[in-house]
Amino acid sequence: MNLHLYNQAFIVCGAGSGLGRGVAENLLAEGAVVYAISKTPDKLGSLQKTFPEQLKIFGFDLTDIKSLAIFFQETESVVFSGALLNAGGPPAIASMETRLEDWDAAYSNLVRWKIYFTQQLIPQFKKQNYGRLLYIESAAIKQPIENLILSTSMRLSVTGFVKTLSQELAKDNITMNILAPGFHSTPAVNRVFETKAKNQHISIEDAKKAFLQNIPSRHLGNAENFGKLASFLLSPSASYITGQTISVDGGLTKYIFG
């Protein structure tokens, strides 16, 4: 399927590894130009060799608003078609073990920069009467997952922000959607397994098996397939899909509208 992304420019946040990397790879394969932001830009070296003309790498922390402002200044002449907003979540921790400082950090990591980032792109999208914004959050916003109190709470704030703003921008041919991944084979999910293993005094492998038993498909997702769905939602073909939170979780979410 031709997604008509050739030579279109996209920003991909958190492109160094995991799901962000999967999305970047798929967009590049479709012929798009990707402006990849990562705290670990060295991890993108192999991808740069494969797509030397299409991949532009920027190394900084997304939560640093000053660095984000510089990025938008440096790319102000670029006509972006869309962006993937994605970053690692806060540590897995039980609710009553959290401190106020943990909540402040979670807000900074998951909410604050996404609002700023979105507000920087909307004026350009309105001017060109086109834009695609896609946010990677978590299946936990539909069905809470143990020890993810910080992630669930803050990602729900992003969900409210996206749903509300999507209604305002739909008339401008700007779509805003959320992908809610369950457990995928990424470094982030390994940290969840480690926390469960520590709390229950079991091996990491046993913790992983316990999680898999709750997934109807009985296996973890992979970044490549996730990236294909994301690329579609970032394409012109997805013009009639906006304000949606789409589960990508192997059937983990039991909610009837999940």
C-alpha cells in the first residue's frame, strides 16, 4: 500500500529505540524525510547509513523546553506534514510509594513538553490546511496496569488534551490521535517486568510469563508492526480518523470499546 509519504517531512520523538524507532524506520521506508529526536542519537548511526539523505538527527532531551525551542528555530523553514510525540515514561512504582517529586517529574516527562510541542506546530498546520499529530501513550489509560500509577495519571491528561484539541482542529484538516500500546518487546517493558519480579520475589522470566498470561494473543508486540500502523495514521489516507485512542495490545484491554 502506497501511503503517499514520499519526500514528506515528519518529526519523530524518541526515535533512538523501541516504538519510536519502529515508526521512524517505517516512515523512512515509505520515502519520508524524518527529523529524529533522541537523547541517545548515537543509536541512530546504523539507520543514518541506510537513509543518509532522509534522516536528520537531533540529540537532546525533549523535556528541555529551551532545546525544543532551538529545534523549532532551526527547522522553521521546513514544511512538516506531521509528528510523532513519544518519550519514555516514569518508573514503575506502587501508588503509595510515590512522592510529590515523582509526580512533578512525571508531569514534566509526559505532559508539559507535549503541550509546548503541539502548540509550536499547530500554526503551520493551520496555514497549510493539513497536519497529522500522533501521540504514543499506553494501554493503561483504558485499563490500569499495576505499578504504573504515574504513567496512567499523566497520560490520561494528555488524552484529555488531545481529544479536546482534535475537535477544534478537525475543520482545518488536522488530525490528532493516540496509540495506546500494551506490552511490546522494548526496553521500557523490560523495566515493568523487573519491577514485578522485585515486588513479588520471582524471576524476571516468571514475571514476563505472568504478564503474557493476561494477553489473549500470548505474545509481545513488535515495533515494526506498530510502526506500520503509526505510518498509516500519519498519512493522507487517515484523513477521517481523529480524536481516537487506538489500543495496540494483543487484546489486553477488556473494555468493550477498547
